[in-house]
Amino acid sequence: MPEPRLTATHWGNYLVGTAPDGGISVRPNGSDPEPSPIGRSLAAARDPGVRIARPAVRRGYLRDRDRSGRGREPFVEVGWDEALDLAAGALRGTIAAHGNRAIYGGSYGWASAGRFHHAQGQLHRFLRLAGGYTDSVDTYSFAAAEVIVPHIIGLNAYYAGKQAPTTAEVAEHCRCLVLFGGAPSRNTQVNPGGIGAHDDRGHLAELSAAGVEIVHVGPLRDDVDAAVGARWLPCRPNADVPVLLALVHAVLAENLQDDDFLARYTVGFDEFARYVRGGDGVPKTPEWAAGLSGVPAAEIRALARKLASGRSLIGLSYAVQRARYGEQPYWAAWALAAALGYIGLPGGGVQMGSGVGKGTTLQRRVPPFRIGTIPQGPNPVPDTVPVSRIAELLERPGEPYRYNGAERVYPEIDLVYWAGGNPFHHHQDLNRLRRAWTRPGTVIVNEHSWTATARHADIVFPVTTTLEREDFAGSSSDHWLTPMHRVFEPYGEARDDHAVLAALAERLGFGAAFTEGRSTAEWVEHVWETTRSDAAAVGVELPAYRDFRTGPPLDLRPLLPERDHDLERFRAAPERHPLRTPSGRIEIYSHTIAEAGDLLGHPAWYPDREWLGDPRAERFPLHLLSNQPATRLHSQHDNGATSRDAKIAGREPLRLHPADAAERGLRDGDLARVFNDRGAFLAGVATSDALLPGVAQIATGAWYDPDDELGLERHGNPNVVTPDIGTSPLAQGPSPNSCLVQVERFDGTPPPVRAFEPPEFGSR
Ligand SMILES: Nc1nc2c(c(=O)[nH]1)N[C@H]1C(S)=C(S)[C@@H](COP(=O)(O)OP(=O)(O)OC[C@H]3O[C@@H](n4cnc5c(=O)[nH]c(N)nc54)[C@H](O)[C@@H]3O)O[C@H]1N2
Ligand SMILES: Nc1nc2c(c(=O)[nH]1)N[C@H]1C(S)=C(S)[C@@H](COP(=O)(O)OP(=O)(O)OC[C@H]3O[C@@H](n4cnc5c(=O)[nH]c(N)nc54)[C@H](O)[C@@H]3O)O[C@H]1N2
Ligand SMILES: [Mo]
């Protein structure tokens, strides 16, 4: 039996091989002290129930280019040449009839680790050489912050998020860390691009052992591990802004603010303070916030005093901004931190993205060089669309919308090409997406598995997984580089994304420009060499390709310099290192945002949303949170053992407070129907007193499995009920966490889950 071979995933490095029983053996790589159990699911990487073996075309499309039967009709398996000719013809036809902007190639999604084979990179290079495409901007992860944070501190939100103080600095200098939305260790299992070692999951417990008081404001107690010993202030979902504003109110009421900091480093605090004190008729007192959030006024006052009494750090999960007006908790947190005056000091300020991958535990050591990818070149089409407006884009061609202060128009889309993402997992209000999805003339999808997105395509190209190709992994938010080896031959007739796109490029007349004459192996080496020379330019010596390829994962940490942080430089010398905001300072008031006219010019509370304080809660009395899954990466490997073992009666677990369950006659293990006006899904009930009463919780990522006859999603995909509405006209980010539902017992005969069976195949 061949030796297991090293490969890398977004959730860690593994040695993968053939087991004695002929199945797939998976073993964590030895240098990972706390490997993620998600790795076990790699054993299902060649599951014939889900893998796509041959190119397939939807029957109606093959017959007469019908659009209406997407996701409902059988597929016809065809040969590679026929599928490629069909796709090349569709691309050519769209470009000739409507121009390149009618191609939507945003193709959002995590795809797989591996620098060269990264699916979006490959697709974007291909479409750029084809004359361009309409692209997406921002992410489902962090869109509201991506747009608001540059207005506040003049820095890219991800870049600034990675400049969090180190564990040692927090332990030494910080007295109190308050976490809005917690920092669940389940989410630190994964990191975009890979994670060489899970060595940071105990960092919160280290902090509390060092005497840092950790306060957790949020709806789920277990968003902070019990071992941390955090103090939980249960808070209604989406009510963070009232609490943050009331903290500012309490600081001002007791004159605890740092006036020198505010005068020297910020603009517009006075305007904001007027609002907080009640300039609009409503003083944002702790009592006011208590009524909205459920956090007692006395707790808010005590927390304000605590935060002001010594160095403090305000942490926010990404999830708090994945909601209506999600820009505001981030802005309000910066305003509070400014009032406290610790921004730019070790262990103080704002931590954006607590508990998200390795983002805030990088300990100042990130690769100061670019890790190579396939070059994409410029996109000749200037149009972009905020990523989570996809359904609206397809529904409303030619109609105006607002984004970040500008008036824009949705282009008309005739062809959608997706590779490396699963919009029928990640998008909200999937019933709406499904209707909008019938609009374009052609949908092409590269996938290795029969995901809902592949099932909703016209032309499906089967692609390889990382286990079937050579590559290397690396991430700008990790300090490991890992060679990835091919373990298996391609499944069925699957080809690499690169090979699929090279064959299409050949048909469209730019094959040589796409491949530059390199073989896949030559490309991977080339991408390594560009990485190596970029590293050498900043004094980091990487090994020659052959040595790297045959060696173990490479730990860069000893080679990386400790970096200093932009806000520390700004604090030390604000005139010499001004922020890239209009004022050069932290903008507690932004004239740019005020003049755009969509929002007030300072952080504010906007109640207009689905939450427990909304009249809609009379009909739909539970706030549904759909957070990240502990047992997989989004929808990836939902068919694997780690994910499947956690299901209840084959459905995704829905957690309810025991009181909410009892009121509905529900017990552990029951099937429940979760619904609102947008849709309904089935889930398996698990009760837990870790939830605030009135809150229901289900992880995202159960493969979408619609039952058209029952009008029901069978498997537990929350995105059939989440709202598809922008955070605000500013960021137009996704708002899944502003969602009300009702839950009832499901007593009928449960329909079988079909998500892990292949779609229906037919003849022409
Ligand atoms: N309700 C709700 N919805 C959410 C969220 C939430 O919190 N709540 N979270 C949002 C967030 S933060 C995110 S980032 C998104 C994630 O959304 P996605 O990134 O779209 O989710 P994934 O399941 O990772 O999808 C990746 C897809 O790429 C495919 N793939 C893997 N490797 C390859 C490859 O080499 N080639 C090709 N062609 N395909 C490949 C996988 O099979 C999978 O279908 O979801 C968002 N949706
Ligand atoms: N295992 C695993 N880890 C992952 C991922 C995965 O798929 N699997 N996905 C990764 C990705 S792409 C991303 S973007 C990050 C996302 O990281 P986050 O967005 O931080 O993760 P979530 O799990 O969605 O949310 C964390 C918690 O926020 C709480 N929350 C929700 N709404 C509110 C609110 O309004 N107020 C407060 N105070 N709390 C609220 C919820 O209780 C939830 O459990 O995670 C990454 N980590
Ligand atoms: Mo994300």
C-alpha cells in the first residue's frame, strides 16, 4: 500500500492515503497540536453519492436552451468535447449579443486550499482574457465592516483586523476584554488558505488565567468556551448598538472619557455625544438600552466603569455585522474605544473579528510578502456588484441601487459562471434566489460534487479535489507553507479547473495566453518561485522548490519579523502618520457618510429590522441565528462523517431554549418545522440552556434539499428563511442574522433527505 501523502485544507494539514479496507485513511500531520475533527470527513472525498463523474447538461438546456427547468429537470451526461463546445458557444453568444458585462463571474466562495488551483483565481484569469465580466465586491463574511471601517480609521478592515494586540500584550496590559458575539473556538478550526497548526484555541483561557476580566455580550453562552470563565451578559440578537451607545452614555455621565485622546486623534465626537445624550429626543441611557437588549442597566453602568478604569479591549465577532445596519456596531465600538482612549496602546482598543480563524491571534507575525497565485490580470469590464445582491442583480437589470454613497445600475446578466462557491448554500432567501436564477440564459458550474448549485446549473463540469492534484498551501493570515501532494487519480472523468478553463480558452482562441505554455506542474513551480522571490525581496529566505516539495510543512514564524501596527504609529505621531480618512483622524462623525444621505454621519441605532423588538415578532416570535458550523466548513463535506454524525434524524440540529421547546411540545430528537413568510425547513431539535430564551440557533451549511410538492426544505438549510436584504445602502452586505421565525412540531411522515444522492439523469 502506498505511503499516506501530505495535503492541506482550510482546516489543517493531513496525511491521506488508502486504508487497509480500500477506503481513504486520514491522519493529522504531526506538527498540529490540536487537529480539527473536520479532517475526518476527507474520508468521504470520493463518495459516489455526491461526486460528479462526467460532464452533464440539463435536459431542457440541451434541447432548446430552456431556462425555466433549472434545478428541477434531469441531467444528460455528455462527453467532454460536447460540453466544452456548448459552453464555449454560450460564452461566445453572450459576448456577441450583450457584451462581456453580461457575464457574471463574481463566483464567490471558499473553494479549496492550494495557491495555483484556487478556483476563483483560475476563473477570473480566464474571464479577463475573454474580455472581462461583471465582478462582485466584498464578502458574505465581513461586508458591512469592509465598507464602514475605511470611513472610520482609513484602513482596510481585514488588514486592520489582523493588527490586533497579541495574547501576551493583552495579558500584560489589558484589564478587561469585552466580546460582542463571543469568540467561539469552533470557528478557529478554519483559516482561509490553510492553517498549519491549531495553536491558539486556548488563548482566551490564558488571558483569564493572567487576570484579564472577560465579559461576553451576546445571545449564546457557549460562544465563549466554558473553560474561559467569561462573565456572560445575555443580550438580544442585534441589540449590540444600544448597549454600545449606553456604555458611551455612562462613560460621559460620569465624565470618564479621555478628552485629550478625543481632541487629538478624533473628529466629530461632540456631534455623536449630542446624539447619545438625547439630541434626537431619546437619551441613550443604560435604562433605554436595557429595554431593548435585556442587559440590565446596572450591568451596563458597571461595565462602563470597568472599561474606563484601566486598559480595555472591545472585541466584535464578524457575526454582529452580518445583520441589518451591521455597519453600526463596528462604528459604535470604535466610538466607545475612542472615548476610552486606549486605541494604539498595547493590549487596548478594538479587536475586529474575535474568534474568527487566526485573524486576531497572529501575534504580529504574518508573511510580509505576497504568497503567489495564478496571475489574473486586469478586468476590462469595470462593473461590480456587492456580492450579496446577487438575486437582485438577476431580478432587476437596468435598475438603480445605492452602494457606499454612489448611485449604481445593475447590469443585465445573460451568463453566470461559478467555480469554487455554493450560492445555494451561502445566499439568503434561497426561494427568491431560485426564482431569480431562472433569468440568465446560461449557467455554467465547475464542481466536484452535486451541490445544490451544481444541480441548478445548465452545464456542469466535474472537477478534481485537492486530493487529486499537486499544489501548495499558504495564507496571509497563517505562518505555514505546506506542499500538497496528489493522493488519488481524478475521480471519474474529472479534470482540474485549470484544465477545463484551458480547454475553453483554446476554443475561444486564447489558449496560449491562458496557459502561457506551462504544464500544471510548471505552473505550481512558477507560483512557488514568485512567492520565493517576493519573500527574498523582504529578507525572508525560502527553500528551493525541490526541497520544499519533498519536505514537511514549513513553519515561517522564526523567519518573520514582528510587525508594528498602523494605529500605534498614528498614536505616536498623528501628524507624521495621519490616517487615510478625510480628516486624517478617527472619524466618529463622517461628512462623507452624512453627505451621501443614506445614514446619519455618526454611529446610531436603527430599529428597522427583523428582531425581537419588531412587531413581526408577534407572528414569528423566535430570533433565528444561523452561525458557522462546528462540524464542517460551510457546506463543504456536509456528506462527511464529522458533519453527518452530528445530525438529528438526518437533519441539521436546531437548538432551542428548553422553555421555548416545551411551549411548543418539542423534545430532544423531535423533528421541527421552522418557517416564516419566506419559506420553511425541517430540523432536528436539541434543547439547550446556553441560549437566551426567544433565540433559536442552527448552523449554516446543510445541503439545500427543496421538496417542491411539500413546499419545504427537507434537510435544515436556514437560508430558506433568512432575509435577502442589504445591511444598508452603505455596504449592501448580507443580513442573515436579522431573522424571525416560528417553530412547530412536524408530525407528518418525514420526507427522506435526498441531498447526498445524485440528481436524476435522463436521455436527451
Ligand atoms: N445564513 C447564513 N448564511 C451564510 C453565513 C451565515 O453565517 N449565515 N455565512 C456566510 C459566510 S461568512 C460565507 S464565507 C459563505 C460561505 O459560502 P461558500 O464559500 O460558497 O461555501 P462553501 O461551502 O465553502 O462552498 C465552496 C464550494 O466550493 C466547492 N469547491 C471546493 N474545492 C473546489 C475546487 O477546487 N474547484 C471547484 N470548482 N469547486 C470547489 C465546494 O464543493 C463547495 O461547494 O456563506 C455565507 N452564508
Ligand atoms: N468550523 C468552522 N469555522 C469557521 C467557519 C466554518 O464554516 N466552520 N467559517 C469561517 C468564516 S467564512 C467566517 S466569515 C467566520 C465567521 O465568524 P463569525 O461571524 O464570528 O461566526 P458565527 O459563528 O457566524 O457567529 C459567532 C456568534 O455570534 C453570535 N451572534 C449572532 N448575531 C449576533 C448579534 O446580533 N449580537 C451578538 N452579540 N452576537 C451575535 C452568534 O451567537 C454566533 O454564534 O468563521 C470562520 N470559521
Ligand atoms: Mo465567511
